[in-house]
Amino acid sequence: MSWQWILSLVLAAGYALAFIAVLHALLRARQPQSALGWVAAILTLPLLGSMAYFIFGINRVDSRAAKLMSDTAERRMKALKASGLLSGGRVPPTLFAPDTCEIMRVGEGKPGSFRRLGCNHFTPLFNGDEAYPRMLEAIASARHEVFLCTYIFQGRVYGKAFADALLAAHRRGVDVRVLVDGMGTLPGFHKPWKRLQREGVPVHRFIPPHLLPPQMSVNLRNHRKVLVCDGEGFTGGMNIDDVHVMASRTREHVQDVHFLCEGPIVGELREAFLMDWAFVTGQDDTGRLYLPCGAGAMDGRVVMDGPGTPNDPVQDLLCGVISCARRRITVMTPYFLPPRELTSALVSAAARGVEVRVILPAVLDHAYVEWASDHTIPPLLENGVRIFRQPAPFAHTKLLLVDDIYVCLGSTNLDPRSLSLNFELNVEVFSPELNARLHEFAASVLAVSHEVTLENLLSQPLAVRLRNAAAWIFSPYL
């Protein structure tokens, strides 16, 4: 067979593969910019573009996650009904004002949402200075199980302290399990979780990258932060790293807020961890339902998001909650690249007289995200949304406060990566007490922050505005 025939066959195969890849991208891509990007790449380089699409563009994790989450949710509901806990511990809506009932109903029955449970208590822990000692104490006191899920687990001082505490718990017979993200654990030289592996503690990485078989899903990251120690739980946005301790001797510090969770909500955090554990290891023991006794008067609901959940549950939840606001909205987030739906919700709230304030860090750890964010801010400012920059050190805080009752805390940033690509975990809390405490915290931050004005952004040099616009084009992938 001549080389002309071989070349013709290769070209025919390439175009056939490209045709299949284009059809698949058009039918399966969730975002138009993703579909456009892949179709353009395939049509430009049919063979290489198609191969790249089939290796990197198809979300093979999605169907597996969907089945796992569906199965565990079905078992959970059966267990709740059998135990009589399906309606137990829930605060009747009649105890709240009508507008509060409206905001509480937004997340009911939505994909990724657990059931709202009452009789909880949530304590904010500011920075690692407050959070780490309390978390280490909980690990040291645990007698039955310690489950830890974190995106980053490093640090010469506090990473070692957590590793020591987890290893000590394992040696005294506690069921210790550690889940770290496959990409979040790549940077850094101090990796305490490796020592735990060597000592026999069950430690697994969430979708680690590898060449054979090809696994380069840099966007499918487990960004959740959960620690469950018997009847106590911790969640929020804080990783395990020395930088979160303001008193530590590191060149850079990162501010954040974590939360001690007490009450039945800890059972939902526990199940969320076990769902991730089953996803990574295949060891599915979520059927052992456990809801701790009541510890307060706060309603709470866990909301999970990520591949495998229909649509974008957290984005839909945030838009719905913002639409219920009557008086004020306060947003704190490190990365602010809101999709069109969320931007519209904030603008609509401001248009109906709601005070909308967004607090961002003055200095980001990724400059290109700040550039893209600066390009998205002017339309918000033009429509009455007020935006503030919090002074250094870098603030990693993620909070949404609505009126005098609602708090959303957890791991989700307001950017496409968190809202569409990562596995995230948030907790809705309905509590005037916690809302007031966090509004005090926000007021203290605003007192030292500077407000961003439309005039300042529009007066930036043309080169800066072009740079920001160029970064914004890639915002779905930042």
C-alpha cells in the first residue's frame, strides 16, 4: 500500500473522529464557551484536537459521581424514614417571620441539599490561631472516629501538629481517615500526610493526576474542608497550613474563618465525608446513620456541589437566596468572578433598595484573577452594588449574609471554578445570633477597608484595562 493511501486513511479517520468529537461536545458540554472552545480546536486541528478532547474534555468522573450521590442519597432518606428522624429536630417554619420562611424554602429538596436540621450551634473561629487549637483538641479527645477532608495539608509547624494528633488517634484505636486533594497536595515541600501513609493511617488523594492511564482533570478538584471528630464537626474555607496562623513566622499570612459545628448537622458533615470517601476508595459505609444530640437553637443545612449534581446547585441557591433579600446583603469572597446569573441577582437586589456590599481582598495570591475581577466590577458599581477592598494579609474568607437571619459559609468562591468545576461544600445557617456576630465581624473589616469607585477603575491606563479584559476572557478557566 502506497503512502498516499495511508495518508488518505489517516486523514479520513481523523475527520471521522473529529465529526464524532464535535457532536459529543455540542451535546454534552454544559457551558457554551466550553463547547465553542473545543469545537474550534477540533476543527482547526481535527486529529490532535479530537484526541485532546477525548482525553481531557470528557468528564468521566461525572457519571460515576452522579450514581454514587444518587445511591447514597436514596439510602440516607430510607434510613431517616426508618429511624423517625426525617422530621425530627427541624424548627417549624411558624416560628419565623414570613420572609424568613421564604429564604428557608429556597434550598429545600434541591440537588445536593441535605435536609434542614434544627438544634445546632455554630461558633466562628477566626484564623488558625483560634481554629487549629480547637480542632487539635477535638482530634485528641476523639474515641471513635476522626474524618478529615482538606484541599491543602502542609506546614512545617501546624501540618506536623495535625499529623501528630491524627497518628496518635490512630494508634489508640480511633477510626482515622484522611482525604486530601490530588492537585492541592502537589505544591510545597512539607507534606505531613505522606508520613501518615507510611505509618498505616488510611490516607487517599482525590483524583490525583497521572499519565497512565491518562488523568489530567485539573478542574475536578475536591475543595471541601471537613473535620468530624465523634460528635463535633468543623467546616469553612480554611486549609491546614502555617500561613493561616497570624502568629506564625511565615513570610505570608492568609486570613480566614472556620466554624465549629455542634448538633445534628455534624451527622450531615459526616455523611458528606463518607460520600467522598466512597467515591475515592469504593468503600461505601454511608448506611451507618448518626445524628448527634441537639446543642443549640440554630437551623442548618449542608449543600454539596460538584460534578455529578444536576446544574449548579450552589449558584442556583445563592441566586435564590439573594432574590429573597429585603434589607441587606454582605458578601465576603477571595475570588470574585461572578457568572451572569449571580451578577444579575446582585444588581436586581440593589435596584429594589437592598444594601449590597461585596468585600474583596486588596491583594490576591493570583494576580491574573484580580485583573479579571477588575473587569467585571464596573457594571456592578454602575447599578448600586458597593465593593470594598480589605487590606493585607490576603483574606480567604467566604461568607454570604442576608438580612438578619441567613448565613452561608463553606468552601465555595464566587468564580466559575468553584461554582461549576470543583467539588464544594457549604452550610446554610438560619440564626439571628450567628448572623449578628458575623455582621459585627464584617463591620470591623469594612472599618479598615477602602471602597472601590467607578471613577478609579475607569481612570486606569488603557494598557491596564486591556490586560484586565484579556484576563477576563479566560475567567471560566481561572
